[in-house]
Amino acid sequence: MEWDPRFVDRAPSTVLKVYVLFLLAACVVTLFNLAKVWRAVPPFSRKSPAVGSVYLKLLEKSANRVRRWIGLIFLMSGLLTTTTVYDTCSALLLAKRPGLTAVVPVIQDFSATLGIGLSVVLILYLVRWHILVRLEPFDD
């Protein structure tokens, strides 16, 4: 059997392992929020909540929390992708292949620009999340 680079077995990077752990944490938090909603009114039941306005606030808070996690996951995915593209371009430039020297730096610049933008948006997003969490007690 010949060596084929398509079948090289490689372990996932540390960054990817941390990212997968982050995704698992997002799933656990979301399931916890869903369990709180289902505990108040079980799924597929015709039971109405004891206090409708309290249940409505619980649903709104849960939906907002899930929305924040979705946004954070998109931002982190974009950041991870741009970092990977940049690192791949760096490796391609080190290979010194003549056909790639014109295109790879442009892709690397796009990746760096997008990565910087996403980093700033991530900081702003986390600040907004913090403010919204502090705002939630005043909704009652």
C-alpha cells in the first residue's frame, strides 16, 4: 500500500480540543435552560403555568441565553477558522512552492484582517453579554 496524504492519521490540535470542550459546555448550559423550562411546564402537556407572566419571563430569559450562546459559537468558529487558515498559509509559504507565492499572502492577509475584526467583535459581544446578565434581575 502506498503512502497517501489523504489518509494520514493525525490527532486533533489542542485548540480544536478546547473548542470541542467549549461546544460541549454550550450544549450542557442549553440543556440546563431547557430543563428549567420543561420543569415549569412539561413538554407536550396541556398544563398551563401557575403564573403566566413568570413563565413568560422564564421563556424570554431562556431564549435570550440561547441566542447569546449561538452568537458566541459563531464568533468562536470564525476566529478558529481564520486562525487555521492563517497557520495553513504560513506553512504553505514555508514550502516555497512557486505557484503559491502570489496567492497565499493575499489569503493570509484576508484571514488576519477577519481574525482581528472577529476578536474585537468577540470582546464587544462578551461585554454586551455581561451587561445583559446584569440587566436580567431588573426585568422582574
